Amino acid sequence: MNFQQFEYIIAVDRHKHFAKAAESCHITQATLSAMIKKLEDELNTLIFDRSRQPVKTTSEGEKIIEKAKAILDIRTEMMFIHATDDASINGSISLGIIPTIANALLPMVLKPLIESFPNLNIQIHEITTEEIIRQLKSDELDVGILATPLNDTMIHENVLYNESMMVYGITDSDRDFVMPKDIQDQNIWLLEEGHCFRNQSKTICDIQEKQNQPDNFEFQGSSFETLLNLTDQFGGYTLIPELYFKSLSAKRKTKTKGFVKPIPVREVSMVYYRPYAKKSMIDNISAKISALVEPHLMTKALDKKDITIVGI
């Protein structure tokens, strides 16, 4: 048996589907199936009931997967022993960040990061989630900052913070909060396809995009500022993350309300693929960003039961 087999059975257990698990591990389904079958033969135990759809993990398989996760955790700790003993932060790190996080996060944390780590050269690229993952796996990037959780067992995630999702366009100033059903059937301005924040917005209470625009006007938006401007001009609502709300004018803040508990939140993480030599650097930068951002977020004071992480 080997570590790869453990990663494969964990992926199948997560996705409940061999093809999806193979895709997340970036191998063919035939290879994944053969490796898992080889492990089952070696253990003389059936890990998955393949006759069920979705695939069901057997009771024996659940115990094996639990052990596999523990073994992989120990492997990770062993690989980073040297790196975590060295607290010095120097050298260079290339970071990819998605636009809907960069616009509010970078102005808040970039200067303190540069001042805290004067010997660190930070190279930042504003790109999409898909491109960040591709470049991580091709060693073009060291780390990425994006919305999580990802359905990729090969990508490691350091959660930085959870920020609440908010609604802009509320004209009734007496309302303290919004319920998802209040905007479910209303006109909603969303970012164009390819932005994970668009998917998260549509996930909340099955929000469907409404074309609240003239017949001779086709819109594809890529920024929150544009969405706010269009909401002001044409009416309707749009969703924004909490950190972006912090940058709004006082007038626009009065038109923005949060959701009722449990509050839908966007989980933001620093992700990496091959951390080895830079694990200490990644952990230190992650901790610094969390320390800078969390005091400004309402979610910091909430219990876990009061929030719900919106998937991407």
C-alpha cells in the first residue's frame, strides 16, 4: 500500500463517485479504480460498495479511511519538521489571488505584510480560481488566496477568515437584517460567469438571476462597483462580501444589510500544492493575514452555529 492509494480512497469517500474522485486527483478513472482494487485485495477488505449509486463506503471502509487520513496527517507533519523549526521569513513567494477578494483584502493587508516581512519578496497576480489551481500544480505559483472549500484533495487549505455575505439595495432603513426569501424572487445583479462569488450568490436560497435591464442592453459584470452602480440606476439588489462593505461610502452602507442567522459566509483561504520548503513561510503569512482581518469582521464574534459556509 502507499500514500497515493490513501488519497484515492479519501477522494472517493468524499465525492461518492469514482469518476469525480479521479478528476479531483487528476488521474484516469481506470487508474484510480485499479489502485483502490489493489489496496482492497491487499487488505482483504471491501472499502466501497460499487453497486450503490452514489457509491457507498462500507463500515470497514470507514475505519480504513479514518486511519488513512491519520497516516497522511503524520506524513505532512514529518515533511514539514525542518521548515517549521525555521521561523525566519525570507526569499520570495508568488501569490495568486482572485479579483473579488483582492479588491478589499490587499489594501488592508499588503503594507503590514511588507513591513512585517522586510526580507520577503512578494509577487502578486490577480487571476481566476481555475488559473490559480492550474498554476499551483504547474509550480508557477507558490500559494493562492481564494474562496473555499475546494473539491480537490491535492490542494491544502489554510482558512484565513469567514466574511459574511450582505445585500445591497435595501431602501427600507428600518430593516436590521434580510432573510434569503426576501430577495429570492427579486431582481438580482450578479457577476459574470467564472466568478465563484456569482455561484455563492445564486446558492443562497436558490437565487436566480433576473434580467432587470432594457431589451437592447446586455451586461456582463466583473466588479462589485459596477454591480452597485447598476443597482442604483436600475433598482433590484446585489450581493457583496463584508470586507468590500467596509470600503463603501456612508450613504451606500445605509443601503446594505446583513442576513439573518445563520449568516451565509464566504470562507477565504490561502491554498497551496507543494508546500515543503515554504511551509513555515506560508503559515506565518496566513497567521498574519488572519490577525489583520478578523478583528474587522462580525463573524469573529459569532458561534459556529450562527454561520453557514456557502460552497463555491
